[in-house]
Amino acid sequence: MALCTPDWLLERIALGELPSDALAAARAKLEQEPHGAARLARLESDSRETLARHPPESVSREVARRLRTAQLQANAAPQPERQGWHGWSLSMPVAASLVLLFLSAQQDVVESPSLLPVRVELLETVGIKGDARLLVYRQDAGAPELLSDHTPARTGDLLQLSYISGGHRHGVVVSVDGRGAVTLHHPTTLVGPTKLQSGDAVSLTHSYELDDAPGFERFFLVTSDSPLDVGSVLEAARLLARHPTEASIRPLPLPGTLAQTSFTLEKVP
């Protein structure tokens, strides 16, 4: 049975983000699939509705308001490292980037053969409670191995991510690596729900294979009691990823009203 076009590729087709030859081939394959044209039409319709609900002018004003609030908070008192941003400030060019990000509605996920999510069985982890945090398992032929922060890891390691909500209702999981790439893990799309499940550790529904990016792979869990703007979290991760040395130790440049925690793997040959 032929495989249907995955959602991540469908989004790239809708946005025209593939090379011309690849785009033509992907569209041709989609047209041969049952309901392929209807899936593409629904996605394009959803994008138009999103833009209609959030005009560029209102998005720009809201971004500017949030930036002013964050800067006032930073000037009033230093923020703890897990919640604030040290040494750098956000400016209006960042606001412009956020607007462009929202308008383009792109999913900032690194999509290469080594990074495409692989469907795996959910890991069951019970009896773990406390603050919001990430759990990272390494999968091999035996039982999954629960890793510690700063554990050495290698290209090809297959990871399973889990989170503990710590009572927070919403969250976004992203990662940055030593090459400056940013990957979205939860939700799986920019417009996906950010709701977290409460209670014991919850495994994300896809595993993640490490590529050959040098230095590190760092995962962030950003939590809130209100729905999160996935695009803003991705933009913060992009800003941080531009400076690999900082990206390995600094928090995401987000408002102090959002909590965040991270988990780092040290890449070794």
C-alpha cells in the first residue's frame, strides 16, 4: 500500500517551500492519493482563516506590547536564569521577525532523513512528580535508558522525549543544536494545541534521531497556565541558536512570565 503524504510535507507543499522539481513531483503524487487534494485544500483554508482572525497590524501591536512588558520587567529586577534572559535585549527587528513568522505560518522543524520523527510505542513512566521538566530516554535493543542532563550522545542515537507538566496546563518543547538548527517537538505544528497532560510523565508520540550536528543538542520545555504562542517560542529559539556558545548555557529570550527548563546532551564522536 502506498504511503500518504505526511503532514509536514503537506505543509511545505502548501507554502511552496520545496525546490521546483520536488514541489511538482510532490503535488503530482498528492493528486494521485485518495483525498489528497481535499487535505491540501483544508490546510490552505485553515491558513486563510488564521490570517483573517489575526491581521498583521494586530499581531504587530501585540508583539510590541509583549516586548515592552518584558523589557520593563527586565529593567525592574533581574530574573532567575530559568525564566529570564541575560545579557541580550529584544528589539523591534525581533518584533518584525515575529510578524513575518506568524504570517508565513512555517513549522520551524529540521526535516532531513536523519531527523524525521519515527513513530514508537509510548513509554510508561509512573510515580514521578514535581516541577515541570523533561525526561529523555535513549532507545536501543534493550530497555530504554533514562539519561541524565549533559549525558554524552552520538549521531544516530534514537531518543524518546517525555515531560512532566508540574501542574502547568500548556507547554512547548523545542530543541537547538550546535549547528544552529531549531526543531519543534510539541506541538508538532505551529497551529497545534499546546495543552499538556497532567500527572505522571507523558511521552511525546514520536522519537527523535540525533544527526551529526557538533557540540550539543539542547531541549527546552516552556510552560504556562495559558495557551502559548508557538511561533514566539520558535523565534526565541532561533535567536538563541544564532550564537551556539550562548545556546548551550543560556535560557530562551522569553518574558519572565513564562517558565522554562532545559535538558542538554553533549555530542561526542
